[in-house]
Amino acid sequence: MTDPKWDRRITRANELTLVYPFAAEGLRFYSHLATFQKSLYADIKKALVDSPKSSADRPLRNELDLFLLLPRFSGFLSLIQRIAPAPLVQAAADLAQKGTAGWQMAIEEFWHVGSESVATGGGTEEMLAGHSREASSSDRLLAWFFLQPYAEFLADHREVAIVDGTPLTCPVCGSRPIVGVLRSEGDGAKKSLICMLCAHEWTFRRIYCPACGEEREPQMAFYSAPEIAHVRVDVCDTCHAYLKSIDLTKTGLAIPVVDELATIPLDLWAREHGYEKLQINLLGA
């Protein structure tokens, strides 16, 4: 049985196409992508159903089952060529031509080098055009899309670790956060971060920069728009990084990784004011 979180993400993406028509194209792409990811997650879960939980001490990136993953990569590239924006269609077509050896290289490079290769950027088109990027950045972007459900399964299928302090990167796989979350706690709200790769969520301090560790309150701020009141832009005036946070105390039906995708005007505002996103999302924004 597939984890229902995938259905919640897909349903929310479809709902938000009506709420935020300016983001409809990207949300429809994400809905198709998440449907594939849901299927891949189910396949992985079925194949590894009898495997024991991994130790919390074992690094997640030490695990990479190419025998399981590579046979599914061709179908993934075909899907991207049918549903993606033009730059990604071309990137998928080019990677498809490289064959199994090229696919394995793209997967291994992203998995072992880490998420730094798809950390920041001015959008998918700029990224794929190669502005200040290595030539294989588009391959690593596609590898990220493909590997996310695998990483998420591994994170779901491991012992719970006790985390000390306030790690800036995911304590499970070492990747950067993609979105923050605020939930009710007492008279206030508790903050956590969600990993861009394995979707692990970890507790984080409210006044603390996930990019540089700044903790002086005057250097930290957040901005929001009345039209999108449940989403805010958390900025650091020391390193000029930003990350969006979803306030579930205002909209309990929000799905953080999906609502983050839909709120493009906040990204435009942040970049116009000199802030750089800590981690691009699956739409390259």
C-alpha cells in the first residue's frame, strides 16, 4: 500500500491550480511528477518490503541500489519528455541518448556529491542554459526528481535518530532544507525544516539562519503578502539567503512542499530585494 502522503501532495497541487492560476502550469507538472514518484515509491517499498530498518548511525547516502533503480530510469525520462517545460524536455531527451552508463553517472554524481549541485539558481531555464553552472547540472536536476522517492523511502525505513543541536542540513541525508514549517505549540508556533531530498523533517530554532547560522535577532526577518498569508519569506540580512516557511496555524490544509511551489510571487519579491534562495524547488524557482 502506498503511503497516503503522495495522494495528499497530488490533491493539494491540483487544488492550488485553481487558487493560484499564475502557478498552474508548474503545479500541473508537479502533479504529474508526484504521480510518478508515488508509483516509484510503491515499487521500491514492494521490492524492499522484507529488508530490516537501517541503523540511524548508517549514512543514508551509503545506500544506493542501482539494480533496483536503473531499469526504471528510462520510463522516467520518457515521462519528463511528455510533461515537462521545454528546457527539461530537451535535457531529458539528451540524457536518454546517453544510455545506461550516462544514467548511472548522473544518478551516482547527484547521490554521492550531494545536493549542492542543485542548491540555488534563478529558475529552471537559467539553470539548464548553463549560466555559471557545470554542463551536467541538468542531469543532476533530473536525478534529483528521480531519486527523491527512493531517498524518502530510505528515510521512512530507518531507525529514529536523536539529533543534538540545530543542524543546518538534514540529519538523515545531509541535504539542504527546501521549506520551513510552523505548527501550533502552546501560545506560539514551533518551527521545523523539511529536507529537499528525503523529506525528513527536523526541529529548528525560530531565530536562526539555516544558511549561515546567524542568530542575532536584528539580522533575521520575515515577510509575507496578505494574498498568501500562510506563506512567509524568512530572510537573513547577514548572508542574504532566504527560505519560505508555511504557517500551518493559518492554513491547516496546506502541504508545505506543495504550497511552497505555488507561491512564486514571494520568490520574485525576495530576489528583487537581493536575497538568494537557499534551495531551489522542483520547479527550479
